[in-house]
Amino acid sequence: ASRHGEDCLISAGTGSSKTLPIALNVLLDDPDASLISLIILLLKCLQVTQESNFNSQYGIPAVVINEDMPREDVWWSVSPAS
């Protein structure tokens, strides 16, 4: 669905190999389109692991946003690539 410009929702359990298909989908997107993929993970340890994998293994800029994030406006105004 995503490859055809449609929204999609996939529910899959931990350990079901979601990371690679998600990364491939993002890597195949047109870089000029400035698309954003939102991945919802309930476990904080999995959030941190996925962020690390996307940034280091796949070269995909990723950030974790949860209740532990700073609430200062300056943090939110700085790009992760900066």
C-alpha cells in the first residue's frame, strides 16, 4: 500500500522481522519527496534499538519521541542532523 501512495497500518509482534521491510520501504522512497514514516513501538527499549538500527545500519535519520523527551522548545527546534 505504501509503495502505491496509500496509507497502511501493520500490526506485527516483536521478533517478526519488521525492521528490514520498513527500512527498505523508506530507502526506496523518492528522497526529493521529503516523506515521513511513523513507526509506533510501545516498548521503550525497542524504540531505542530501532532508532539505533535505522541511524547506523540503514543510514535513515530516526528519532524516538516519547514521554522521556525534553520539553524545552530549543530541543525541538534543532534538526537531528545538526
